Amino acid sequence: MTGHAPPAAPSRPAMNPLREGLRLDQTPPPCTMVIFGVTGDLTHRKLMPQLYDLTVDTPLPASFSIVGFARRDWDDERFRSEMHGAVKGALGEEMDDASWQGFAPRLSYVSANFDELAGYQRLKEALDRLDTERGAGGNRIFYLATPPSYYPTIINNLNAAGLAQRAVPGDGQDGWTRLVIEKPFGHDLASAQSLNNEIAGTFAESQVYRIDHYLGKETVQNLLVFRFGNGIFEPLWNRQYIDNVQITVSEAIGIEGRGEFYEEAGALRDIVQNHMFQVLSLIAMEPPSTINEKTVRDEKVQVLQAITPLRGASIASDVVRGQYGPGWVAGRVAPGYRSEKGVDPDSSVETYVAMKVRIDNWRWAGVPFYLRTGKRLPQRTTEIAVQFRTAPALLFAGTSTMPPEPNVLTLRIQPDAGISLRFAAKVPGAEMQIRSVNMDFFYGTAFTASGPDDYARLLLDCMRGDQTLFARRDEVEQAWTLATPILDYWARNPRPQFPNYEAGTWGPPEADALIQRDGRRWRRL
Ligand code: BG6
């Protein structure tokens, strides 16, 4: 990508100065977080390790506690010991026993089926007890980390047990209640609308935090700082100077034992509809008048509304899907998608998507945005490459040098978070030779401090009542408005000839054809 190895970096990127500057004085208020589906994979891999980290690194109120709610017949002790294993598994040596001893008493457990009202009544008693004993102030966060089919049941039972009051700070009621929901928010437009209606029947939108962990990444938040905190880029950020934008989310991993989930999802639902459209809207949005949860999300949704909807023939020409067959990734044999556990041996689910998106507004008309994402590609990279228009080559016409290449500004989200600008330079010597070189910024070396990881950052925002980095109802539905016709078109049209790319390669040949048709090529990563 940059032609040389990045310098050694601390494990986490630095705090974002703009957001931190806005909120230094906002320590989270007391609260209790209830996690539904606490025995699942997400809690083990992400939530618990990051909540542990948060309590160690950030001064959370002493009253902050976590209640696990799940079907398994565990008690508090068993729950703590399971979570100890989860945190140890995720953090290894970074976890220390003394900190764990401080964290463990914050954990307690309620065992019940999700459809059992009596379980929610027991939960209410447990929460009331924590309010009295620990001083949680009646403030509650309900985190739904279960399979989405349970969301309506849980929401209805929270309501029936009197746990979903629409309290907001200052309205005279005891404490506030917030609902955090994990993606997928529906599997198409109709199901997303019906889920949102279901939620709206019980919770006000101001209580709802739809979590997209990409928005918790420092480097994603930095897109706003980069664009609006610098004077030199914004004047160039439009169709007059930019030729095209390429957004890549490439993963070397496969589906990591999540076959059943992935068979229902596929790459378009799993990555494009949420993470990639979120990144796209941050890159393309207009500057908001101020940074807050309304203005930022208003501008982001306007970008999605300005995207030219893909229909029929334009889907056939502008969207490519792929599925990996067996191959080699990072020197290891990788099985094909259809041989993964939980996957139909004849599956037509896509593990790769490439598409061309047009944003039909004054800033972007005529500038294609090329998106690609896939599993089992050669490496893990998430980046946005903004390619500027080529300089006229006239000046160098009489020389033997190649014409200068276009300037490219690359915003690297992960790994090696940073930014690089590619520009032409003269090769030293008597001849006129031009070569492209990179000017690089690496987060890891530029900052020594590091901020919380993605989930921790977002949970902290939720505790503080800041919804800016959470997907609003209209954003989610607009993203589905764009994605659903593609899914419908795929379902109506002949089964694709899958697999059509080998694990460890950059996707199907049709994806190259999609961009080459426009006289361009994918960036080599
Ligand atoms: C999740 C998807 O939302 O994001 C996974 O369900 C994917 O399939 C993951 O691997 C990627 O997240 P990250 O933070 O590793 O880029």
C-alpha cells in the first residue's frame, strides 16, 4: 500500500481531538447495563473484554454494574467465572488479576427464557436492588445481543414488566432507559421498517441506540476531523477535483464458524448495507453547521438519499457478487465457502460484492464511488482512496518520462491506521523522470495516547446519552431502500456460477471488468 513497513505502533489509535475536546467534561452518569444474550459470541469476544477495559482505563462511576440475562442456568459466580474466561481469552496478558477483582463484583446474572415475563420481573427486582445498594440512580441500558428474532419478544416483555419507561433526564421520573440494538436491523426494507415500528411502539427514537461498531473506530470518526478540521482539503472535495473514490473493506478471514448467520446474511447485508454505507456517507456528506447527533445524522442521510437507486439492468451492470472457493490465504489452505460448517453445499450466498455508486448532487454528480468487500481476500484492509483528476501531461510531452499519475489520498481505517498522499516527484538525475511517492501519516507513531476500542467508545457514548455515532431510523431504512432492490434482483435472476473466486485472490474477474469498463482499475493494496 505504501511501499514500506509501518513503524511499530501502540496497539490502539489515539483519541480524536475534535470529539474529545467537545466532551472532556462529560463523565458518564451512574447506570446499570443489562445484556441480553450474554452467553453468546459477541459478549465473549467484544462486549465483556471492552467493558472490562473501560472500567480499568476510564473512570466509570463506582455504581456502574452489568447484569447478564440469558437462558442458561447460571448463578452470579458461574457468570463471573465464564466472563473471566472470555476477558482472558480476548485480552491475554493485558488482563490483570487485581483489576479483575475490582470488576467482577459489578457482574450479576438473571437466568430466564426471553419469552418468560416472570424473568423480567426478577430482572426488575435485581435492578431496583442495584439502584438502592449501588446508587445506579434508576438509569438503565438494555443491550440486545441476541439473535434478531428475539428482539420483539424482549422489547414487549421489557414493556410488560414496566422496564421501558420513556424517561428522559430532567422530566421528573426516576432515571432514564436506553435500548442498544446490534445489527442486523432487519434483513430487507420491509423487515427493518417492521422492526423499527415494533421498537417505536415501546421506545422513543431518542432512547434507541443502533450500534454499528465501524462508527466507534477512531479512524472512522477521524474522517470528520480530517475533512472539517483542516482548511486545505474541503475546497478540493468535490467533482471539480476528484475523479473517483474507492472504498475497500477486505478481510482475509472467512466466516469464522458463523455459517448459519452468514447463510442468512451475505456480504451485501453484513458489510455494505451498514458499515460501508456509513463510511460512504461520512466521506460524502456536506459540512454540518455544528457537530451534534441531529446535524451529523441529517447530513449523512442526505447522502444516502442522493444515491441513484440501482434497478434492473443497472444492477446487472454495476453490481458484482462473488463467492470464494478453496484456495490459500496467508500461506494456509482455506476451504471453500460451501464447505464451511453450517453452509449449504449448494449455497448461492455472496461472500464478495463490488459495486459502482453514483451520488446525484451538486458536490458529487459524475464522480463514481466504487465499493468492494469480500471474505478470504489476500489481506485485511479497510481504506478509502480518493483519486484526484490527472494533471495535464503537456509540460512533459517532449521528455522521455511517463506522464504523471493522478494524486491519491488514502485514508487507512485499519490496520496501520493513517493517511497518505501520493504525488509525483522528480527522480534525482540529469534526465526528466517522474515517479509517484507517498507522504505518510501513521496514527501509531504520531500519537502516544490511545482511546477506547470501538464497542467501548460507543457504550461510553450511550452512557453519556450521545447518539451521534449510532444509526438513526431513517439512515437504516434509507440504506435498505438502496440494498433491497439488489437482493430482490439477485433472488429473481438465475443462480450465479459460484464459486467464482479462489480464496486468497482479489475477487471475481467480473469485479475488475466493472471498473475497467470506465477506464479505471482497482487500487493495488
Ligand atoms: C461485522 C461482520 O459486522 O464486521 C463480520 O458481521 C465482519 O462479518 C466484521 O468480519 C468486520 O469488523 P472489523 O472491525 O473486524 O473490521
